[in-house]
Amino acid sequence: MKNHRPGVARINVILGAAIILAGAFSAFGQREFAISLIQGDKNMSGYEGQQVKASGIVTARTRSGFFLQTPDDKADSNPNTSEGIFVYTKTEPDADAAIGNLIVVSGRVEEFRPRAEPASLPITELSMMKGRDLIQVLSKGNPLPKPVVLTINDFRVNSIDQLEKYEGMRVAVPEMTVVAPTGGRVDNKTNSVESNGTFYGIVKGLAKPFREPGYELYDFLFLTDKEKADFKKDFPAMKFNDSNPERLRVETTAQLGSQPIEVPALTELKNVVGVLHYGYRTYTILTDVSERPGVSSYIKQVNLPPVGARQFSVAGMNVENFFDDIDDPAIKEDIVTTDSFNKRMKKISLGVRNIMQSPDVIGVIEVENLAALKRLAERINADAEAAGKPNPKYEAYLIDGNDGRGIDSGFLVKSSRITVIETKQLGKEDKFDNKSVDEEAFLNDRPPLMLRAAMTDDKTKQPFEFTVLVNHLKSFLGYNDPKRMDGVRTKKRLQAEFLAKFVQQRQTANPQEKIILVGDFNAYQFNDGIVDVIGTIKGKPAVKGEVMNPSEDLVNPDMTDLVDLINAEQRYSYRYDGNGQVLDHILISNSLQNYIIGFGYARMNADFPESYRTDDNRAERFSDHDAAVAYFSIDAAVVKP
């Protein structure tokens, strides 16, 4: 992955260092280059497309190739040139490429980028072709090159290639903080999980990575010079998010013979060792088979507090693909097994009762239908009684929407404390001009569901009324796809404006109405440079030139996004590629400002490995989102003069 064209003196030094191996090269018929020479000191190799041979010690084996690194005593003196390289064999490499073997290999220098990610840093590799390229073993059982120790000083802000100089080399992180848990592939029908052994971490001491405001710097850097100039002209106030280059992907199953390592976020690891690769726009450590990291500390579960006698709580909870075991012929859903459905209900019940402390109103997202939600309510009620606690008497409310997968939004209402006045679905028939497909489409796949409810004041015997809207806005799917992004971005902007107009209409008609918006908004608490969803809903949209798809200010007085009021390190409800980010929000109208007393996220999903889904004796990981919970008092705070 370098772009270094050497001079004559440079070649003489390299050939001199490798002269003891000269007799092994005649059979290959290509010129030998040191790995550092092939890599160079830039992102692209100056020898791309050329047939070469190189020598080194095999340091790791994968399903499609192996890594080769120059022995320590033969390494060059340039700290900006890597001594390691990936050799692509397409299939599992031959036994000659055994770890510890000193070999000579021939191949074609290529710069690899995934087809799905053309705007990506390339991986410099030697590509072997069967019948053309050979491996010759010079010696076996050699000690592996010592790993380069990564420190805080190796990471810089606004840099996407700071570890380029170590690509393909062995590296080590003495102390690592996990910032996103081990992932995996989930089978919705059986609720089973196949771990992928991959998590994200940072060198201990670095700040934990969060999604930051603005447009992705990575995407901007891959524009042409003219495109960059036009971009800056059109969007002079645009902020940029550097994607947190301090993140490291850690693949624990990439090397042949390895086993997955299951870790929650915030775990402290010691001695993470492996070869440095690149994938998904992130430098990646493929951990050694023989050296598994040690664990120094794990995350501890913290339950939310219960409400007081004159308080109530409202939550937004994405339960992720909550399908039941009954076929619904109207949709194409996953029909789960009865056993797995019961286990999922058990996990959700544990989370609602123990970690969330049974909120009075729960806006529930991604539920198949009303029947499934009713069964969940019945399960929670029964489990509460079985545990010796009062029956919350949750009742379910849901109206089918337009989603092609059949997921809808609804409510669980604790009828032992809350009286339902009205439920109403909004905007189900609204359509918009989808420019991506040349036809009108539904604006709301999962239309917002409104609940008007009340809690009786035992002192005055008067109802304390409030209005809750549960939302599930358009996802980011297709957001950056050239064929789809115009329609997706327009839809997200119009959905935000739809909610803003609803809020404004309600508070204009009744300034005292206490309005609460909950749910998965699929948007951050700030603009992403493309659309400002939350800013538009709040009444504080991004200024012109700061986003590509601006909105007018439609709300007055403004709403408050409660996530803005909590500690910065707690501002996440979801983990994506190692970045903490807020997708799940609770916004309140100005009329509720004197009644809000608390807000937080129930930490039971985003921080935990996918493998925890299969354990129905613990609540963690019944979904990929953490639930947002807000606490209110029915007594207004005394405003000091």
C-alpha cells in the first residue's frame, strides 16, 4: 500500500541485505524486491500491476491468503514503510506457507478495494495465481518478528491512514478498551447466533469514540479536487466528522484455527496481538491464534431507578424484529419457533421489569402486530406476579402500518397507574414524490402512533394529562447509494417536517398540551451534513449551507431533546462500527420543561455481544438498541425568580 519509487542507491541497499537468499530466486524468473520497497511510504504501491517476488517470514494464515513480514534483522531504517504484506491465494494457502516459515513467493502487486466500497483505502497485496506463482521454503520454525507496540501517539485526528506504515505487520496493544461488543449473525426464526468474533477497541487512554456532528470526512476526501471546491462553495458552513480514526477493529476468527472472543463494550483487555490489516474503512487487528488477550475488567450492569408515588416514566424501546410464531398471510415475515418466541419474551420481560423498572408508558418499535404485542404484555404481567411483585397490568396498543416487513410501532401502557384517553395513527396515507423511483411512495412506512393518557393526582383527584407519539423513522439504508439516496434523503427530511408540523399544530391549538416524542428516529442529536432530522423536529434546524437538505424552522416554542441534558459519555443508544451514537430519542414540548426530572438509557443491549441473545436467563441483548427512559413529576418545579 505504498507509493515509493526507489533510486539506485536504495535498490543496492536492499539487494545487499538479501544477498544470502539470492540462490533461491532463480527459479522464479522475477526480480526480487524487499517488502518495504513494494509498500513504499504512501497509500499506493509504485509497483502496482508488476510481477515480483519477495521473501519473509509467514506470520498469519487466513482462509484466502497469508501474511509475510521481513525478519527483524533485515528490516529497513525508514519508519514510514511497512515490513509486512498480505499474499492473496484465493483459497486456503498451501502448507509451505506455514507460520514461522521463511519463504520466497512470487505474485502480482495489486491494490485491493472491496467492490461495495470503492471509496476506500486500498490494501497492497501480492496476488498469487495457481500455475504461475510459486512458494519456496528456505527454513522452518523461525521466530516471528516482534510486534510493533501501538500507543496513543500513533493516532491523529482527521487522519484516515495514520497506521498505513504498519499495514501487514505484527502489532500489539498492551492495554485496550473495548468500545463495541463482539458481533454475529442472528437467525430471527430460531433466535440463534453465529458469532463473527469481531469487536472494536481503542488503545487505553484514548477518548471513547462517538459519532460527531457533520458530514463524513472520509467521503469528502475521496472527491476530486473540483468536487471538493464545489462542495465547499455550496456548503460553506458544513462541519466534518472524522469517523474517529483511533478505532481498531479486532477480528478474533480471521486466522485459521482461531476461536471467537466474546466481549462486551467497556471491557479492559491486555496484550492484544496480531497482524494489522484493513477493512470497513478501519484498521483491523487479526489476532494471533496462540496469544489470546487477557481480561482485566468487565462491564457491570446498572438498573434504572423506580419512579416515586407522584412520578411517572415514559420509554422508547426498539425490540428489533419482534415476530411471533404465527404466520400472518398479509406480510412476508419471519415465522419464529414457539420456543424461541417464548425465550425472547422472557428476555424482554426481564429487561422491562428489572433494568427499566417497568415504565408507565413504553413506545415499542419493530413489532409484527397487535397480537404479538398483547402476548408480550401478558408475559410481563405474569412474570411480575410470579416474582412476587404487583401486576403492572400492561395493555397493548398497535395499529398496522405500511412497512413491507410488517414491523409496526405500538404502546405498552401500565393500566394500574395510567388511563388511556385516545390512540390515533398519523399520516398512514401520506405520500411523497420519490425521485429515486419516479413514483409516489408512502411517506411513513411505520406511521407515528399517538397516545393521549393521564395519571390521576391522588391529592386533587384530577388527571395529569400528557400526549406521547411513538416514532420509527426511515433508516439509513440507501442513504449514500447513488441510485437511491435522493429518495431516501428526501424522505427523511419530509418525515422530520411532518413531525415538526404536527407538534406545532398541537401546541398552537393548546399551548399547555404536554407532548412527548419517543422512538427510533434513525438520526443523531445533531445534523450529519445531509439532513438535520432532530434539529428540524426540535425547531432548531441547521442553517443554510450547513446541510445538503435544509428545512425551515417549523416549531415555536422549541422542543428539547433530553439526550442533550445528560453526561456526554452516556450519549449513545446504539453502537455502529465502534462509534457510540444516539438513534433513540425522547423530545419534550416546552410545556413539560418544569416536569422533567430525569433521563437515561437502560444499558441492556448495545454494549453486549450478540451471543448473549441465546441466554434467556439474562435480559441483555434482546435487541441492538438501548431503551430511552424519561422521568416526570406531576408536580411542577418551583421556578426561582
